[in-house]
Amino acid sequence: MCYLLTWALLSHCNLGIESKAVGYASFYADLFHGKMTASGEIYDSTLFTAAHRELPFGKWVIVRRRDNGRSVKVKINDRGPFNMNRNIDLSKAAAKELQMIEEGVIAVELEILK
């Protein structure tokens, strides 16, 4: 009975998550503010957006720091990063929320939402 209850609770908690991935995040340089993204949107460093090589535009992702658990929800609106050792490029606002400005690149877990 306890097993079934635990499974039901875990299943309920994960209903909104399509998949997960781990990797590294970086963030956009200031010079990209105001430039057009691959989706056609203008990049605004104050919004919670990100670039990913494969996820569809408009997809929402929770990015969580692996070292301290801080997280932020971002919308994919661009392609990148072009450094193959990184999985996602975050807007400056998202990077500030994760407190990663000084580090530049951090280990993250991505929760791709349905």
C-alpha cells in the first residue's frame, strides 16, 4: 500500500515534466540585447528566455543549478549554444536569478515541461 501511495505521489509531481537532462549552462553577452533571435523575437536581456539547439521555440524549461538547487523557468526562443560543451544559453535575467554571473558556466539539470 505504501509503495502504491509513494508511486502515485511521485507520478503526480512529474505530470508536467516531459523529460530531464543534465549539462552546462552559460548566458548571453550584453552585446546581444536588442538583436533578433532565431525565432524572430528580439532578445531582451531582462526576460527569462534561453537558447537550445533542439527544443522547439516556445518550449518552457526549468533550469536548476546542480550545486545549490536554485532554479528559474525560461522560454526557448533562440538556437545555441554553439559551444558543444554547453547545453543551454540563458538570458542575463535568468543568469542573475541563478546567481551565475561570476562563474559564467554552471552545471545544471534541465526539466523540459510539457
